[in-house]
Amino acid sequence: MAIKNVTDQDFAQETSEGVVLADFWATWCGPCKMVAPVLEEIDGEMGDKITIAKVDVDENKETAGKFGVMSIPTLMVFKDGEQVEQVVGFQPKEALVELLEKHIS
């Protein structure tokens, strides 16, 4: 699977099935740029089990607001449409993989 850019319009649909890691980010955010290659690696290794959805908070204020995103990057794990995890700030790959593996059946 490829990493998807999602919007206010398709967020609910894109997170409705399976395990989805939603990355709330912005182009001007330094730590967001640091997390991007980590997500690429995770997608390469776990892309058959999970979906990674990137949400630009500047362009998708409705979704960011709905989930109370105050700081970025905020990474949320959704399982079948339900938010099950949330971490804020840069996370090492191992921590994110561990977070995701808890929800992959």
C-alpha cells in the first residue's frame, strides 16, 4: 500500500476499515519532516497490514479540530473507524511499530 493523503471529505471513509495510522502534519513543521521517512519505512514493512493516512492540518482544519489536534505531529491509530491510540511529537520507528502491532489481529 502507498501512503495516502486524506482530506476532511474522505477521512471517515479512509479510516473505516482495518488498522490506519493517521499522521496529522503540516509543511512548516520540523518534527513532521522527521517522522515522514519513519512512516515510509513502516509502510514498506507493514503496508500489507496497515494503511498510513497523512492529514495536512492547514488544509483539513475540520478533521484536525474534530480530533482535538493541538500539537503536530499527532499520530492516531484507528481500528475499523474507532480511534484506539494517540501519540504526539516525533516517535521512533520501534515505538510506532509496537503501537500498531497491538491492534493488528
